[in-house]
Amino acid sequence: ENTTVVIVGSGVAGLALGNFLLRSGIDCVVLERHSREYVERRQRAGVIDPRAARMFREWGLADRVLDGAPFAPVLNFRVDGETRPFRYVTDDHVDGRFCPQQVLVRHLIDVFVSDGGDLRFEAEDVEPEDLTGPRPRVRYRERTGVTRAIACDFIAGCDGDHGVSRASIPGNVLTRQSHEYGYAWLTVLADASANHQSMMAIHDRGFAGQFARGPRASRFYLQCPLDTAVEEWADDRIWEEIEARFGEPVTAKGPITSKTLVPLRSVVYAPMSYGRLYLLGDAAHIVPPMSAKGMNLALHDADVFATAVLKQVKEQDPGPLEAYSATCLKHVWNYQAYAAWFTDLMHDAGDVSYHGEFRRSLARAEFERLYDSETANRLFGEFLTGLN
Ligand code: RFL
């Protein structure tokens, strides 16, 4: 078999890329390890920032894939139990969405498949080969046991942090830079409607957050030590802790449907390409979830890569592909800097047991500056909208 681009992984990066290429008349095949049902049910992020929304508009997909409540330019903080709404100034038309990631994924799959895209689920033992040759291949096994190989011009590694793409690059090629924040989040999904799009608590017991995930569900986050275990968090203890940190009762408590622990970390691999393999999204970088930028960075990579492939294929201009890694890394580091700043601020301003009183006072000063300085407000707004 032959195609132009083999895309490994049908998360947001792989599916956005597949749709951009399909609309541009460039052949591609998407290989996904899991079943369609599994991929469409995987709950994760919930914020499509205005930059990403604009990108879908530019590719002519906004009407078919964007869903969810429009972004209100307000963040609701609760500081020591007191509500502190924060409205950010923005010159741009803000049309981001609070949209559960699996809803976006579902739409992207529907559009790709109904437009004739080639998306193969349950592809096992995917193996990229001959990455530095002129015509690499991707080998995989169908569920039926049949082994197939697809030759291509480019491989897009969109298979996340634990995928096979990055792992297929020889050991000494990539550098890995990372930072551990020293705490985890207990992330809880509950059938509990939220009366705010977002609520973020700064409290001496630690950070807590609530974000709407559709009209009837919420994602809750609780800062906790790295060595805690999910089994230590009975439902009652979770509600008690959320209410203590918010300093008010949670009005619509419903059944808790999932609990996971996520250690907060930042990771960047460089360069984001090797031979004819290009890495996109979580395969190349992880941002702490406090920033709500993981999905948006993945979408940015897909935009840059699709544009670069188009230049190569339609105009024989290799420039944008050669610059792919540098272009994306510049953007990624800008948002890693933002993510680290916001993560430190929200956690250091609360529980002093991690970084002490001095850091707490600094974080509180930075927090107040967001309200007192229009300049600080604007910069924060630029990052929140993704238009920085
Ligand atoms: P994905 O979404 O992980 O998709 C990778 C796909 O590749 C498949 N795969 C393979 N396929 C074939 N062969 C293999 N060997 C394969 N190995 C893996 C997988 O099955 C999957 O379908 O990566 P992608 O596309 O790069 O997208 C990244 C985002 O999913 C991620 O950054 C966000 O979920 C991060 N994130 C958030 N991002 C935001 O922008 N806003 C948020 O509010 C936000 N909240 C979050 C988050 C991540 C969280 N978790 C998972 C820690 C909240 C949480 C709790």
C-alpha cells in the first residue's frame, strides 16, 4: 500500500491533521491502536482555546467540529473561601469553547469518516520503519491477524506520551527536558452540574478546581501529595475536601464516575522530528493540566504540520517542513513558561508545605497584580486565549 502521510494515533492531533490533509486533497491513513468506542469515550481535557477555534474556522471545519458553551472571558477564583471573579481584557473576538475532549474527538472522527477518510482502528503492533530513507513504511497487524505495510512520504507521530513513534527514534537523537512540580492532582469526574464554567480555589489545604464538562458533569481537581493513592480517597472524603477548599458547599453533588491521580509535570522532547517522522502533541511535549493547554498545543502542531506538508506537496517548498520542529518548539516553550508560571502561582499561593511562606507571599503578590495592573491582565488574557 502507498499513501502520502501515515498518521499514527487518532487523538486530537492525529484527527485534526487527518482532516486538514483530507480537505487539501492529500492522501493519508490514520492508524489507531484502540477501538472507536474506546477513543470516543476517553474523558480528558475540556478547553478549546480561541486560537484553536480560529484554526478550525480557517480550515473550514468550525461548523462541523466546534461544540460546547462559548468561552466567557471570566475566571472564577475562590481565595480563602472568598469569590474573586477575574475578567480579562482581550482585543480579539473570543470564541473558545468549553467542550469535552471526547466530544471534539467524536466530531473529528465523524467528519473524517463521512468525507471518505481512511481511519483504521484496532491496529496492533504499529511499527514505523526506515525513518531516514526516502520512503519510510509503517507496519501493523489488523485484528484479524493480517500484517500490513504502508509506504509513505511522511509519518506523523500523534500517538501520545506512551506511543511507538517517539520510541522508534534512536536513543541518542532526542533531548528530554522536564520539570516535576512536586505534587499530583486527584482528578475526579462526577455527574454534578456546575454553575460556573470554571472555579479555582486557592486555599491553605491546597488547590481545588471545578470545570464544567457539558451541562450535567464536572471535572474536579484536588492538589495532593505525590505518594497518595486513589484508594485513600473515598467519595465522602473527596466532597469534604472540595468543600473545605472552596469554603462553600457543592450544591449539585452527583455520583463520582472516575478518579485518577496525575503527577504535575512539564516535558519537552527536541527536536520534534527525525528523518521523515514528525512528532505532534503529547508525543513531543506534556504541559501541566493547570494550564489547559495540552490539547491546544496538540492542535497547534497539527496546524503547523499540515500547512508544511501542503507547501511541500503542492509547491515543492521544503522550507516549512524543515522549520517544523523549530516553529513548534518556539510556541511550546512560550506556553511551557506560561504553564509553569500559572501552576506555581495557583499552588504556591495556597499550601505552604511544598514551597514555604516566601513563595506563598510572592504568589499572592502576583495574583493581586492580575487585578491591579491592566498590563498583567492583558498578558494573562493573551495566554488564556492562546493568541500570544
Ligand atoms: P492523545 O489524545 O493521547 O492521543 C494519542 C492517540 O494515539 C493512540 N496510540 C496509538 N495508536 C497506534 N499505535 C500505538 N502504538 C499507539 N499508542 C497510542 C492512543 O490510543 C490515542 O488515541 O494525544 P494528542 O492527540 O497529542 O492530544 C493531547 C491531549 O490529549 C492532551 O494534551 C490533553 O488531554 C491534556 N489535557 C488538557 N489539555 C487541554 O488543552 N485542556 C485541558 O483542560 C486539559 N485537561 C488534560 C487535561 C490531560 C489530562 N490527563 C490525561 C492527564 C486533564 C487531564 C486529566
